[in-house]
Amino acid sequence: MILAEEPTIPGTLVLCRLTAVLDAEQTGKEETKRSDRFIVTPLDAESRKPLESAIHFDRLLMDAVAEFFVVYNKLQGKAFHKLGIHGTKGAHELMEQGIFAGTGQTWTRVSRAPSREISQTNMRSKPQIASRRPKKDR
């Protein structure tokens, strides 16, 4: 989920910073499965600075995000149960576990999050991503 003041068009690639993760279970048609949701904030494609003023992800906002997913799933005839909410560190660890699970490797905690290494690599080869801020004439 992208936390932003403006909506985005489905299918749009948006450069974001991982902010938090909502641990949850989703039940539909008698099957319950893990359904964690990553919460991100958008960044400017060129400067890599936040597009929005700093969003304070406090308990009230966390509960509102969780309630959004509960209501959204209920409208689809599914049940959504919040298991917990974790900040940036917990979100990076969960993403790291998912990356390792996809490779078949065993995940072990490392001192430096691979997502940080990946973002540094990506910073060298700046992808062409739309930005809300107009480019300066060269």
C-alpha cells in the first residue's frame, strides 16, 4: 500500500521507501492464508527524496490502515485479521525472508539488510520512472 496524498494509476511504477509491514491472515472460501501487506511512501525518481512531507506512521494511522484492509476484504466476502504491525526494520526483515524463500535458500539474519544494498545498486543505474516534479531544462 502506497501512503500518499494523491492516488496513483494502477500499473504505474512508483519508486518508494519501505515504511512498515502489516502482518495479517486472510480467510476466504474456508481457506486461511498469510497475507502480509507492505506499507510504502513514494520517493522522487531523480533526487530519491520523499515526495510527501514526512508521514508520521503512529498508532492511529496504523489502526486506520488495518481497518481499511478489514473493510476491503469484508466487501469481497473475506475475513482479514491483523496479527501485528512492524516498522521499517521488521518490514525489511520480512522482505528479506521472502526473497530468500523464493530462491530456496535458508534465511539468516545479516547485519546489513540486503534491501539497502539493492537500493544502492539501483541508485547507480537510475531507472526511468515518472516523477511528479518537472525536469529542469538542460
